[in-house]
Amino acid sequence: MAEIDDNLAQREAIEVDRSKGDFKYEESYAFDAGVGLNPGVVDYISQVKGEEPWIREFRQKALKIFDGLPMPTHWATTDLDNIKFEDIRYYLAKGQKAVRTWEEVPDDVKKTFERLGIPESERKFLAGVEAQFDSEAVYSRMKEELEKLGVIFCGPNEGLRDHPEIFRKWFGKVIPAGDNKFAALNSAVFSGGSFIYIPKGVKVAQPLQAYFRINAENFGQFERTLIIADEGSEVTYMEGCTAPKFETATLHSAVVELVALKGAKIQYVTVQNWSANVFNLVTKRGVAEEGAEVRWIDCNIGSRLTMKYPGVVLRGKGARGEVLSIALANDGQHQDTGAKMIHAADDTTSNIIAKSISVGAGRSTYRGLVHIPKTLKNCRNNTECDALLINEHSRTDTYPAISVRGQKNSVQHEASVSKVSAEQIFYMMQRGLSEGEAMSLAVNGFVNDLVKEFPMEYSVELKRLIELQMEGSVG
Amino acid sequence: MSTLTAPAGVLDAARQSADLAQTAGHAWFDALRRQGWADFQRLPMPTRDDEKWRFSDARSLSLDGYAPAPEPTEALVAALIARSHFVARPAALIVHVDGHCVLRPALSPELTAQGVRFETLSDALRHHPALLQEHLLKHGAGLGGAKFLALHQAWLRAGYVLFVPKGVEVRQPFVSVNWTSHDGAAVFPHALIVAGEHAVVSVQDYHLGATPDARALAISACDIHAGTGANVSRLAVQGWGSRTQSFQVDNTCGGRDALITSVNAAVGSRRARLENTVRIDGPGADVRLYGISVATGEQEFDQRTLQIHTAGQAKSDLLFKNALLGKARTIFSGLIKVAPDAQRTDAYQTNRNLLLSPDAEADSLPGLEIEANDVKCSHGATTGQVDENELFYLRARGIPLEVAQELLAQGFLEEVIAKVEDEEGAEALRGMLSAKFHQA
Amino acid sequence: MPDSLVIKNLNASIGERPILKDFCLTVPKGEVHAIMGPNGTGKSTLSKVLAGHPDYTVQSGSALLDGEEILGLEPDVVARAGLFLAFQYPSEIPGVTIANFIRAAIVARQAKGAPFDAKAYYAELYAKMDALKMDRKFTSRFVNEGFSGGEKKRCEILQLMMLKPKYAVLDETDSGLDIDALRIVSEGVNRMRGPDTGFLVITHYQRLLEYIVPDRVHIMWDGRIVHSGGKELALELEAKGYDWVKTELASA
């Protein structure tokens, strides 16, 4: 029987093909907060945006918290110490307002988004699109019928200015500024993002969608998203992230808060494909009230370091929370992802399925938190983490923390580590597939049951991205 | 009137310094103990924010009010020796009370002739200094208990050394029993087990309180070195009195083709922390780590384990089971570490917790750090109540609810008890675990 | 009625779904009654309701065991009152040996603090295991864990023989048994027959009734008994099939 070449695993993993996102245009910015972070920068951002005093105070308070918190390197990677906060630009904008038709978007920005395929997608099936270029939304379009139903889809500035009665109540409540150092940073300098309100009983059939793009070097993007699904409503939100390659590291630090009121359902889908020098440090958390459901579908393929643990606070009886996560870490990448499930009411259930693939010297880490306190009963959690290691020095870590008390509560956590077997590859090659094709197929098989859960448009994209990543991995 | 001074405890430098005289005459050992004291002074007490102490009640840690205890009375010694016969025919038995050796092991002439040594630490210090110097406390406490191990090292003089030379097989277990009796006694028992190539050895360590509510500080440590092809099995029972704080730091090294089985049982202490590190240095090694506990009242059992695979083609399997009653808490934190070149490693880790009371809390931190790809590694953790269908089945046979629950809990624990090869040891363990259901 | 298990107008449901509908049946001591009926007609529900399973809700009706109401009692109290249920799907109890399990069940029936005669217990246990052709090693095996279908059913009958109930409900005891096992299990049951015990044998097939010959056969449909007769009814049902029940009996 033919032996599989033992050395194939040692060969270099390929460079990611970023044909879709790896391009940039020269931009001249009308507003530039300069380099570094201090109260003056925060005031500048607030002033440019014409914010009310309470928002400015919120930002300044958050900056103090940020300054006071240490880097979480006592548990997280020391790579965080390579972020030079003093070298980052915290606000860049062309002075544009979000425009409503594609024709109004400035040509150079339009070129960027055309390459990202936004108008095309929108024409095809998207209910609404919000695209963010560096700090500000440049294009926003929503189908008229949704507007008629009372759906609000705008940026944080508009949201807090025009609909304070809806958004102010929850803004910074699901994730307070003091939650962690990067949530504090975002709270101080946030700009752009999506504020969405779905009225009672409204079920938005098509996904709402956002694109985030970093175009400028040494730039930090700090968008802020708040989605409120009122009683009995349903919505799916999808975000895609890209950035061109820069010589120096770039920071993306978002805060995403979801509120699913009684009986509401929110599904939040992310496909993150930042270039490999982006520090992607994102805080995402949802609150699920009685009978509500919050579902995070999170896919991390790009970035240098991602730290992201989407969470659900199950606050109402019978609430459900779910995190489905796929991470792919190639050479030089660390995908530090996971999930948090905080049970805070009876009869709540949560489910976490996390799959990671480490290629070359890539490292993927799962961190999980499941908490069921003493006062509760009939709560359940199920967690599965599976790691696939492609090459000899690929790395994976799993660090769950599970705390259970109360009555008739049960949790189950399982994790496994495996590789694609040489037998499997040989079998497929015997059927005429190349090694790369066989490896892609095996990896796609590994994530298949999760990919199925993604909206169609994204699952196709995801499979393609995985194939691109896998092609060179076996030489 | 004369002023009463508090008796100088284990934190007293002068007393520690004076205690060094007890093991004088061995410069390296003296230096080891002094180093322990220096380390203890240097290292901070753990805090709640310390990742290695996550979930444990680090705030209530206190080492005040414990002191080395005086020699026990003859009557007490006789009574406790009588209670130390867990195994009818051990290879040899050694008994300590409050850190004083009260029964020296008597080895059969056959075993002595084969080169087997089973001696108190101080005897071994005189007879086999090289053996001690090679293995004693060679690995520190990497799981968070460094300060406590340093105090152990500073006060180290009680314990035993067991050496089974190359090719010698001893099937009968070597038994060591450590008792605390004196109120506020501080004890620091040490076990050093060295098995030569293809040696076979079985050990049972009992750590017990003379009275059920004995108050003590117990910081014990065990070093196990299993040579090529050696077969070492150990049962360690932590049954200190209910007002005891205990810390146990075990380090095990397994060489090529070594087979190591350890069962760590916990029933006693107010709070007990176990740190168990296994280093798998040779291919073909097979290490099985088991843990079992019944936690009641306000007990906290804090279990930290580390399986380090530096050599490939070796296997380790861990199973820790806890049954919790009352307001008890158990913490299981385990990590499997597979080094970059340890290909073809099989490593498993399972933690199962059975909550028998709504006020009990089980925390689980099962971890993996894998840096080689050709491995089979998995972990699983479950926490839950007794199975409703099983409960109904038992009750449908007329068994009352409480009895049915206890039966199911004992059934849950039986999987680990069955791993104790020595039937008498298993029976002793079964009895101690079972007794806890009735105290609770 | 003393010396009988009398079920009257029993209505029971699982969740919102009603299953037993005004179910009535009397099983006198010393008799073997069989209940036959298609799947989903409520046969197993009947056995679980009698045994006090918490998943079922009793809306109304009564079940008197020698004149004492057993509905609403805790399952272990029902069992000690004298009702034994041989499960269709016996639970696996890891870590609990058969010997300890049956012993616990016997101790639960003794007066509190009464001494337990271990010697007599094992003598009886072994004798009964021999009768059921069970290897004595089974005593140290964990209850039902890793047992084949036949071993599980034999273990149920062993418990029946050891606990000597006043009434035994055998729920589909023939399912999963090959012909040899069926014969052994039936012999065990037949050995228990006598004036002090009443049997309710629930089965889907006539086959079992060739070995355990019933005094009365009842046909169950949609939560109640729709037809009763002698042992020949089982043969008639076998010949005509359950469609006969559906078209003729149920509509009657």
C-alpha cells in the first residue's frame, strides 16, 4: 500500500487568498482625531459628531475605566502587549453622511464596496445594508416595506439622537463600559455601527446586513451595535469584516449588544475575514427575556489575534441561547474564541458548538463560561468543542469554566482533538482527488453540520474561504 | 504575673530554625529546608484573582494558629496503631501520629534481601542520601500551591521513602497511615516512591484525623518516580478531621513503558486542595489518574491536575468523580498538555459531578493545550442530578427515596472504587465514602 | 373488594394528552389476566400509572389494591404495598450490583432496624437464579448494565421472585426475547402463580400466552378495555388481527 508522504504535513501553509478584501484606495480624510488616545481625542470625536453632553460624559467615563484596567494578560496571550495604543488613530472620516442611494456614494468608496459586492448582494436579497468605511457609515439602504413596519436601522448617532426612548434604555446596559478593557475602549471612542429596532411581532424575513471595512493604516475601528427585538419579533443580522494588508497592526474593537424581549428571536451572523495583522477584540453579548432566543453564529477566519466570546444572559423563564462558532487559524494567527452562557432564570437552555481548525503553526483557543446559580431549576447546557489540527505544529487549547448549583440543572461538556487521518486522505486520493482537494473536503466535512446553520449566502462563501485556506496546507 | 506568649507556630522563623536541628548533619537537606523557608517568605498568598485558584475560596486561607504537635501519649499511639490495619497483610506498615513516627516499618527478610527499602524519611536520610537527593522534591508545585509546598519543604522531616529495585515485584501493598490528633497540629508528611526498571509496587496512603472533628493544618507531598516498565499503583485517602485545612502536592514521573495508577480519594478536611502533576517522559507509558470524593456540609474539595506529555506514543487517562451534599463545593481543574513533538499521544480527561443537594456547587475547568497534531485527546465534564428513570426504577422496587438516592450515588462512585486493585483498600475506601452519606 | 386489584374509571394523561379513558379492570388474586392491544393504545401507560410514575397525571378514577388506594402514592410506597412492575425497558443502574439492589429492596420491606439474614438471602437468591438459569456471577454485575435483552428480562423476573408481590404487572416482558429465554422467563412466572398472587400480563403478541396461559384476556383500544374473554380470545385476535378490533370492537 502506498504511504502518504510524511513530510507533506510539514510543508508551509499558504498565504491566504484575500482576492475579495485585499485592496485599498487612497483616501483623504476631512476629520482625523490624530494619533493617540486622551480626553482631548474623545472630546474631538464627540464634538465632530455633535453629540449630547450625556454621551460625551459616557465616553469620558469609559476612557477613565480603560486607563485604569490592566491588560488581561494574566489569562490571555501576551501578544496583546504589542498593541500600541499611542500609535493608533481613533477617528477618521471623510465628513460624509450616510447616503440612501448607491449613486450618492463617493466614487472611490463606491469602488471599494463594489469590490466587496455590496450592491449586488443588496439587489439580490438583502433587506437592509449598512456599510462602514473606517469610522463612519457611508451607505445605508433599507427596503421601504421594513420602514413602513416601523423597523429602525441606523447608526448609533442617529439612534441615540432620533430614538432615545428606544435605544438609550439599553445602550451600554448589556455590556457596561467596565465589562473589560476593550469594551471600555470602545465605549470611549465608538463610531459607526448599527442600531436596530424591530417592533412588536414583526418578523423580518430577510437578513439585515452590515459590512465593516478598515481602509487606513494604523487605524482603530470601534463600531457599536445595539439590536432590540421587541416582543414576539424576529430578526437575523449578518456582518462581514475585511481589511487590506498593512505593514503595521490595526485594531478592531467592537461592542455588540442584543436585546431579545419576551418571545423574540435574534440571530446574529458574523463572518470575520480581517487581514492577518488586525487585532480583533470584540465584546458581544445578548439578553434573552422570557421565551426569547439569542443565537450567535460566529465565524473567524482572518485577523492576527481575535478574542471574542459571544454571550447570552438568559434572563427570562424558558429563554434559549446558542453559540455556533467556527474558527480557522493559519500561520501567525491566534483565534481565541468561545462562548458565555449565564443562566439567570428557570427552564433556560443553552447550547454551544465550537469547531476550530488550526493550520500550519496557527493556534486556536476555546474559552467558555457556563454559569447556573443556586436559585435556579431545570436549566440545561450542552457544550461541544472539536478541534482539528492539520499540521504537525498546529496548536489548540480548550479552557472551559463550568459552575453549577441548583435543582435539576444539568450541564454536559465534551471536547475532542483530532486530525485528518492519512487513511481518509489516501481514500479520497485513490478516487482521483488531489491532496489539497481531499484535505478541503475533509475539513469541510468537519465543519459541515455547523455550516448548514449559516444562511445560504454565507455558507457558500465560508466553504470557499475554507477551501482557499486549505489548498496549500498539504503542499 | 507572667505574660503568656502564644505558642510559636509554623510561621515562626525562630521555631523553624530550631527545628532544623532535628535533621542536622546533612548539609544539602539543611539547605533544602532553608530554601523552603525562604521561598515561603517570598511567595505571596494566593488571591481570588489568581487563575490557578479560580472558584476556590482563596480569601479564607489562613495559616495562623497551627504548630508542630508534641509527641503523642502511649495510650493514643496504641489506639491509633490498632486503627491502622486497613490491610490485613501489608508488605509493611508505617504509622505517624502528629508528624511523629510511632510505628517503624518492619520489612520481611526476603524483601530486604531483594534490596527493597521502606524507611522513615530520617532513616533514609542517613542510609540513602543519594537516592533522596536525586528524587526528593525535584519538581515544585506548578499548579498554584507553591507557597504551601515551600512551607512543607521548610518543615520537612516526617514521612517515608519506598524504594523497589529493578525487576523486583511486590504484590502486597505498602501501607502508610498518618494521623492528626493534637488540636491545631501542623503536619507535613512526605512520601517518596521510587520504582526501578520493571519493578512492581503498590502503595496505600491514609491521611486521617484521630477524631472526626480534628483541627489541623496538613501539607503533604508525594514524589513518585516510575522507571522503565515499572508498575506503580497508589491509593491516597484524604480523611483528615473536619476542621482541617489540607494541601497535597503530588508529582509523578513516568518513564518508558511505565504503568502508573493512582486513586486520590477525598472525604475529610474543611477544605482540601489536591495538586497532582504527572509527567510522561517515556514512550509507551500508561498513566491512569482517578479521583473520587463525597463532599458534605461546607467542605471545599479543590482538585487541580496536570497531565504533561513530553514523550509521544504514551497514554494518560483521568477520571474524577465527585458526589456533593449539603453546601459542599468541588472544583475540578484539569489540564492536558501535549508538547510540540509528543506525537501519537492518547490523553483523556473526564470529570463527573453528582449534585445531591440544591445548595452544593460543582465547578469544572477541564482544559487542553495541544501542540502536536497526531494525537487522540478529549475531555468531558458533566454535572447533574441522579437520573430520574433510574430513581423511579429503584423506587418501583419499594426502595425509599433517600435510600434510592444513596444507592445511585454509591453506584456512581463505584466506577472509581473499582480501580483500586487491592480489595481491602477498595473496601476501606468504600466504607469511608459510604459513612459520609450518613453524617451528612 | 379485598384480594383484588380493582381499577375503576381511571383517566390519566401525559402532559395534555389523555391516554387512559375511563379504564376499568379487576384482577383477583390467584388469576392471570392478559391485556392485548396494538401499540399506542395505552398499555404501558397503565403500568406506569399504577406504579406511580411522575410523568403521568391522573385526572380521576381509582386503583384499589386489596381495598387500599394506590393512586397518588409515591412509587416506593406503591411497591411496598405489593405491586410489582416488570419494566418493558428496565433501567441500567451503573455501579449498583444486583445483589445489593435486591437486598436494599428487601431491607426496605422489613421493619426498621430488623436484622438482615444475609445467609438466607444469598441461599434464596442463588436458588432462584439457578431456576432462571442465571450465572451466579450476575450477583456482582451492575443492574442491567450491558445486559442483553433476555438477561434484562430474566433479571426482572428474578426480582419478581425475590420480592414476592401481591400483584405483578408484566409490561411486554416477551419483547426482545428469543424462544429459549421466553420459556425460562415464563417458567419463572408460572412458578409464582398461586392463590396469593395476581398477574396482569401486557403483551402485543399471542406468543407469550402460549407459555403463560391466562385466565382472562382483555383487548385494549384507545385507552380502555373494549372486549374481554377467556384464553381463546387471544387466538381469535391472532387470527383476525388488530383491524378486527378497530372495525368491530372499538366501534361497538
